[in-house]
Amino acid sequence: MVIDAPTEADAAERLDRLTDLATPFAVRTVVTLRVPDRIAAGVTRLDELAEACDADAAALGRLLRYLSHRGVFVEEPPDVFELTDVGELLCDRDGGGHGAHLDLGGLGARMDRAWAGLPHAIRTGGPGYGAVHGHDFWADLDRHPDDRAYFDALMLSQQRFTAPQVASLYPWHEVGHVVDVGGGSGGLLREVLGAHRHLRGTLVDRNEPVATAARTFAEHGLADRTEVVVGDFFAPLPAGADVYVVSRALTDWSDAHATTILRRCAEAAGDTGRVLVVEVLPTVPHVPHLSSYDLQMLVLVGGRERGVTEHAALAAAAGLTPRRTYHGEDGLTLMEFGAGG
Ligand SMILES: C[S@@+](CC[C@H](N)C(=O)[O-])C[C@H]1O[C@@H](n2cnc3c(N)ncnc32)[C@H](O)[C@@H]1O
């Protein structure tokens, strides 16, 4: 069999596929107009969909046909649209759901638009988000409570995977008081304290997530074993606890910033306390250069992905020494550090 050499036209086509913006925006537009939700609810005729979306029927038809050729909808008979399995995913508006992320009115779209700041991020080695939106990511969340609530719900949906493993992998019977540094809206602490009834917990984070965490702890009968602190993990942390958990927060920061966070934990932990770094480490298929996650961390927040060795280097720079490591599922890793050599 003779295989033709790739032609210049092939290369141009592959380049088109790499750079096309029509399809990503077409998908986001049907989500923003809630077309998939309406079809799922039984509104399948083009004229009815246009009315429900307050859209121009002819323009909407062009959009839906474009996406029918890309596997999102099926048009059968003419002017009647159904969802494919891909289209069904667009109806999911829960915390981590595709529909919530792709809606052009939400935080997902603000995060996506930060990609326009990638040249700035590559030139400076810092985040590009502020160059696009005028404020850095965390300050922007402070300014937009709805976005903050969405972000916290997203983190909570990921904590459903991490928290039960953290609760079961670490020897919590050795611990009396744990501080969750940058603990978000408290999903991890809730799980750990729920599973280990002798534990006391303190959560440190920014204003909004701390308020959510306080409500969550009260709702789960944990108010008397928890304390919430509006704080800054670049400043001194509540001292004297047995374990300082830093869960999926170092990835948001440059090496210099991440080292400072660990140094603050080390200072608060003193000679006897421990620092427990929880991360989902790069594993297949979530590997730098194969997934976009590492670049996304850079452009959004100036962060980066790291493996065990890189975390140990950060910890060493913060005056900490590796103690024990616990491996969970799909790359979830608990790296325990302690004072001195
Ligand atoms: C990626 S989230 C991780 C949340 C949670 N630990 C988890 O495992 O899902 C990072 C958290 O760091 C918090 N954060 C960002 N800057 C902070 C600061 N300067 N001081 C304290 N917390 C901060 C954010 O508000 C957010 O809740």
C-alpha cells in the first residue's frame, strides 16, 4: 500500500483544526441560550426553540445545523433537533458540569477568556488573567460573589473525590488539631472531622469561602469542633496545631509563592507539627504537555503542576523535610513534611 506524503493542504487543514474558534463559540452559544436544556425538556422544533430562546429562528437554525455536523445535535426530520450524547453533557449545570462551565455568562467563560493573556503570561512567567480582566483571579472572585460561589462549588465537587481518600489514608488517630490552609468552603475538613470524631479543625481562607464553610460546619453538627478564620496564607497562620493541610493550593502559585505558603505552615507547625500537602499529581492522562492543565494554571493564576520531587524541593526551601507519603487513586498524593533535618 502506498501512503501519500502529507501535502501543504493537509497541514493547513490541521492548522485550521488547531486554531478554529467557531466551534468552541458555537457550543458556548447554544449553552448560553440553554438550547440543550430546552431540547431535553421536549422543545425540539426550531420555531419553538427560537421563541423560547428569544432568538432569530433563521440564525438559530444555522447555528444548530453547524453543530449537527459536529456531533452535538441530530436534525431529524428537518427543523427538529435532538441531543446526541455530547449534547446531553451540555445540560449538566452542577458544580463541575460542562453546561455550567461553558455558559458565556459565567466564571468558566471568564477563565477561558484569560487565555487571551497567554502572551503576557509567557513573557512574564506570571498570570495572564489580570491583563485581560483587570484584577488577578482571586481578587476578581472577591469582587464577584456569584463567581466565587461557582468556584467553591467546583472545588467542592473535586473534594468529593479527594476528601474521602484524605480521611482514610492519613493516620488521623495521631492528630488532635488540624488546620486546613486555603481550605475553601470546607468540604475536606467536613469529611475528615466527620470520619474522626476526636479531631478539632480550623479552616483558613478568604472571606466568602470561610462564610460558606462556617454554614456547612454548622449544618453538619461540627460547629463545636471547628473554627473558621478569614486569613492570608502569606501571613502568619494560627500556631500550634498538629497538622497543617495544604490541599490543591500550591498548584495555584509560583515556586516563590508556594515556598512562602509552606514556610508559613512550617512556622505555625513549629518543631512538632506536620505539614500535609495534598495534590492530584500529574498522571496519565493528566500529564503536563498532554493536558492543558499546566498552562491553564500559568495563565489563570501564575501557578504550575509539580511532581513529588518538585514539592520536596519547595518544602526544603521552606525549611521542611519529607516524612511520609501516601498514594491514593488517580494521582492523589499526600506528602507529609516536618521541621528540620
Ligand atoms: C484551588 S482552591 C483549593 C481549595 C481546597 N483546599 C480544595 O482542596 O479543594 C485554593 C484555595 O486557596 C484560597 N486562597 C487563595 N489565596 C489565598 C490567600 N492569600 N490566603 C488564604 N487562602 C487563599 C482560595 O480562596 C481557594 O479556596
